[in-house]
Amino acid sequence: MTLGHLSCADGNYDQAAAYYQQTLANSRDFGAVKDVAIVLYNLGHTAYLRGDTDQARAFFMESLTTWAELGNTHERAPTLVGLAGVAATMNDLTRAARLLGAAAEGMRATASAGLLKPYHHAAHESTTNLVRSRMDEREFEAAVENGRTLSDESLLAFALGREFGGAREPWPTSRPSAVQPPNGATGYLQTRS
């Protein structure tokens, strides 16, 4: 993963993706499912930095599904932040705020265990500030609170655009807004803990 991180930090996203793809294949071959979830997150983040929101969303969703298969609800927080960034880029601000609310709960739960790095907090903060700046404050706070209260099952269904609670909230079709990933976003990469 280190070569992927270095390539991404240098802005060479295609090379980073190639390194991550190789790491993903190796992780799958060795049955290292936690590493698979982490590498899928990094592939999603790299696609996001390239401006490919559809591919980023697909990788983040697969990462989230892998975390769920592991029964790991705490280390998924960076993936939720990544999905929130994609939603914001697609101008789906309420979805982004709900995902940020869910991510905040996960981040609080894992911060004391030392599982999150400073760049995870920076990614959450910058995405939160972006979404908050583009929404009415009351609507933002209500959506964040809703995200905080989603059960694990409902959160997964919502994040993946599946039916939950009798409703279905599919992702919008790709329609990127003028919002681009923040400068310095390469620091959001996830590493094994």
C-alpha cells in the first residue's frame, strides 16, 4: 500500500490505482479481508481525487460492504466520510450530511481505541465544513442527527441506496457539481492499524 500512498501523494493517481489494485489482488488471494476493505477505501479515495465520482462511489460501497461482512462497525467511518464527499460532489447534500452524522458516531467510538489517524479527522472536518456551508443550518443539523441515529442495518441500506424502513433512497445519477476535492486531499488515505 505504501507505493500507492506515495504515488497518490505525488498526484499520480493512475499509478496509485495500479499499486492499490495489485495490493487488492494480493489481499484477496491471502484472505486478508480487513486489508481488502482498507484498499477498497484507498481506491475509492484515489478515484475521488481523479474526479471519477461513479468509480469512487463503487469502491467506497464495496469497502463499506466488506466492513459489514467483517462485523466491523468502527473502522468504516473513513469510508462513510468518503461516500459523504461523493454525495456532496453530486450535490446530494442531505445524504452527505446523514453519512457524516453516521461517520461521526463511528469516529467517536474508535478515537479512544487509537484506530483513527489525524487525516481521518481532517477529512471528516473538511467534508463537514463543505456540506454545512452549502446547506441551511437547521436542515444540516437535522440530517446529521438522523445519520447518528441510524441502526447499522439502516445505515448500510441507506449508504448503498437500498430500501430501508419502508423507503428507498437511491443515489442520484451522476451529476457532479462544481465542488472538487479539497487541496491536500491526498492525506485521507487509510492504512492498516
